[in-house]
Amino acid sequence: MLLTILFLFTFAVVIGLFMVVLGLRYRRSSLPLALSHAALALIALGLLFNQIFTQAINKFNNAAALLMVLALIGGLMLFALREKNKPPAMILVTIHAAMGLGGLLVLFLGFQDV
């Protein structure tokens, strides 16, 4: 199950990276890409919470979940502050991405520990 969670989060990161390139290079945003990015991340986060509540205590999973929830809050702020066809403020995108990538890194380190 953890491998599925890692795959879903990684795929969400790839879509997010594509959205950053779209915003920086072409100065536009894409709502369908943003919604698919959010859907993949939410499904993975739900699976991670299921893993946390049904398996033995794993500090890596707990720390990753905390970072992912912080990234979720940042993503919700980005979505709430969006303007039609304009990229969001890159400082918010950077904070959101740092939290998400940090959570993915911690999750990957926990996967290596298993």
C-alpha cells in the first residue's frame, strides 16, 4: 500500500511541476490540471491516513502526513486566491511545493526503513 501512496504522490508532484512550468513560462494556469493534481494528492493522503490508523505506529508516516496536510492547506490557499488564467504567486507555490516535497521525502525515507 505504501508503494501505491508513493506513486500517487509522485504523480501529483509531476503534474505540479508541469503547472509551475506552465505558470512561469507561459504565464497562465490550468484548472483541469490543478484539480487532477489535487485529486491525486487527496487520494494518496486518504490512503496514507488509512495506513496510519490501521498499521503499527510509524514516525515517518506521521511526519509525512503532517507535512502533506500543511501542503494541503497551502494548496487550498492557492486555489482560493487564484485568478482566472493567471498563475498564482510563486512564493506561495514555493512554500506549497516545499511542504509537499518534504512530505514525499520523509515518506520515501520511511519506505526505505521498512
